[in-house]
Amino acid sequence: MAVRIRLKRVGRRHRPAFRLAAFDRQRARDSRVIEELGSYNPVDPNGERQVVLKRDRIEYWLSVGAQPSDTVRRLLEKQGIPVGASSK
């Protein structure tokens, strides 16, 4: 099973909010997840709560070969989590 770390939309209309999650690569965007890894709320005025991550679990999934989406890769790099070489 190939695992991908990507965003799942959970916010209401015009108020986007997302959860970082590990998915089976072939599942739909908002389908069942393997594990929730954090949250991202781009409209939160408090900058500290905009990105909340379970750092140890994200590092675990990356160590076993999970591939982050491009957006998740940028979020992780901004938070100081090393992602590795980009492979498209």
C-alpha cells in the first residue's frame, strides 16, 4: 500500500480548514484516513494555531516511505520538518 500525506478539507463554505492525514494513495480527498497527523486553518487570526502538527507521527510516516503532497511538503518545510528530496 502506497501512503500519501495530504490535506482533507473539513471547513464550511468560505471558511476553509484542513486536516493533515495519511491516506492510501488511491483514496478520494475526503475519504477515510489511516491516521490524522495535524490541522491547518489558513483563516485563523492567531498565527500559532494556524498549523498544528503531530511532529513525531509525521516523521514516522516519512521514515517508512509516505510521500507528502506539494502543499503539505511546503507546510512541513515551513515548520522545520525535513522532508527530503522532491520527486515528481
